[in-house]
Amino acid sequence: MATGAEVIALEEKYADAHIHLPSPSYWPMVLAVSFPILAYGVIYSTLLVVAGAAVAVLALFGWALEPPTADESDFDPPPPGDDHPSKELAVSV
């Protein structure tokens, strides 16, 4: 059985230099807001159903048509001497 230090060393040896994550998006939250509007519309008014459906369609189109990945410049470290914090979450040593 491997020790914790051995496992970490092995993971660092075979780790990717760049961790891929999907780009952040607000569209899933907009879509989530449309569901209560639709639910209230089913209970109270057809107008709310139409409004909730419009918000849902807008959110689905917005989410589907946004760029799937961030620009490569988002992965570049800041220039030396820059006072802004780094966008990198982990720095490989």
C-alpha cells in the first residue's frame, strides 16, 4: 500500500499542466429562475407561463450560443511586476 506522499508524488508526475474546466456562465441561473415563474404561472396565470417560457427559451439560447471555452489569454500568468493577483488557481513548481 502506498503512503500519502507517494500517491501525491505519483499524481504530480502524471498531472496535466492545464486543468480544463468549463467557462463560467450565468445562463444556468437564468434558466433556474424561469422554472419558478413557470410554476407560478401554472397555478395563477397564463401570462406567467408565457413569461417563464420566454425566459427559459432566452436562457437556453444564450447558454447554447456562448463560446464553449475561455480565451487563451485567460490562462496566461500576469506579467512580472504587475500588482494584480494571478488568475491561476494552482501554480506548478
